[in-house]
Amino acid sequence: MADVMKQATRDAYGQALVELGAENPDLIVMDADLAAATKTGGFKKAYPDRFIDTGIAEGNMMSIAAGLAATGKTVFASSFAMFAAGRAFEQVRNSIGYPHLNVKIGATHAGVSVGEDGATHQCCEDIGLMRTIPGMVILNPADGIEAKKAVKAAAAWDGPVYLRFGRLAVPMATTEDTPFEIGKGVELVAGSDVTIIATGLLVAEALQAAEELKAEGISARVINMATIKPIDKDIILKAAAETGCIVTAEEHNIIGGLGSAVAEVVCEANPVPVVRVGVQDTFGQSGPADELLTLYGLRAANIVAKAKEAIALKKN
């Protein structure tokens, strides 16, 4: 994929904020001393009077964001996923989620693809944490194109939104014409033997896996699930009924993330085999991002193997 256009979703996040700043004078962006890394620095340069850096005090940042939102502002509060979802969980839950305020949490550097920063900064639990907060919307875009759409949709959404972005530049898995709507999954590839439901940077890997399976005579449907919550039950159940088995793929712990969300839907309405590709309930470690994705089984080859496993379970 060396010749494929790549962009980190955090870069698209920063670009989208600058564009939104020109459209909405009530938009405020906050950061916790990481503006260069989260890419909110572009907004700071363009609109310094609407940018607030709280320093390394993520809990305070979320509380201040809640107060600003209570006055009618739309607030994007940014930090690494580990700190936005982990360190500030109490303030996100009680100050933003409970009163259902219009705060958008821009969480960058999610997953093991943070790379050399190591386990303390590689958050693979954030989706699970945010899923437990009533009314919290969770968006995990696949690429830079979709990231921009997600940021703008979040800004227009009434209520709290958790946006998950990565550090690593990833291939474009969608186009400008690919539909995006909060609460909706999108079928990218038609298929009849197995459904692969992927999110984030695993969408590109899922598309590659579908090509490899096709070469072996296996028809794989690929669904991009950019919204983890509210999950698109209709597209999941349709896939379960038509293909009879599902593989989920995510750069997150298999506990609490996309795999859990899909399994919950399927188990309640149309039980079929659901096999999960993701971080296998373990911590990350320091290393180059591409090597870590391979080490933790987050590649097309792993999705191919799990697809065959799911098909075998269906036949049994």
C-alpha cells in the first residue's frame, strides 16, 4: 500500500476544527498541554481567543468544558485517549454525561499504534469505558476523509460525543462519496459467506482481507462501523441473517469494544458465530507501530484466518 494516500486521523481532526471555527463563532477548542500532538494547534493559531490550554489537568479541562457547554457553547476537549477517557473518566461521566452537555471529546493516540510511547499511553480500553456512559456517542473513523466527516457530524450533534483518532498515518479506506451518518454502518463490499465488521484503522485491513478471501473463493461482506454507539443494529442483523457468521475487527481490547457491541446485538436477536479480531485482553508495549499491529494480530492475515474460523463454526 506504499502508493496509497495515507493520513493520520488526528491530522484530519485538526483540519476539521479549523474549518468549523470559521463556520461557528461559538465553537471553543480546549487542550491539556498536547496541542502539537493532538493537532489542535492549528485552531489555536487561527482562533487564539477561542482556544484554552488547561495544562496537564485533564479532569479540570473536562469540568471547564462542561461549564462552557452549559452556557451554550460547542466545546471540543482534546487529549490522548488514555487521559481523556481514562484519567478524566469521573468528570466525563458526572460533569458531561450525566447532564448530557454539548461537549465533544477529541481523543487522539488511541490503540497500540501509538507505538514507542508504550503501554501507559496505548489506550485499548477507551471504547469500553465510554460505552458505559448513558447517552454518550462514540465515533471511530476509518481514515482522514471519514475523520473530517465525523468531526463535523459531532459538532452538529446535540449531546456528548467521544471521537477516537490515531497517531499513525493510515490508508484511505473510504471516499468523499462514502455515506456518513451517526448511528449507521456502511457496507463497503458485498459478500455472502461471511461478514467482516471493522472500525478505525482495521477497516483498511478488512478490505484487504476481503480481497485475499475472494482469491480463495470466499465471498466476504465488509461493513465499516464508524459509530460504535449507538450501534447500527439493522445492518448487523441483516448481515447475520444473510451471511450466517460475523468477524469483528478493531484496534481495541476485544472486551468492551466493537466485538462486544456486535455480539450483544446478535445474541439478543439472531445468534450466529461472532469471532473477534482485536487486542486479546493484554497491555501493549513499546515498539514501531507497524510492528505492533502485526504482533497483536491486527492485520488482514488475522482477519482472513478468523473469517475461515467463523465459516467453520457456521457449518458446525
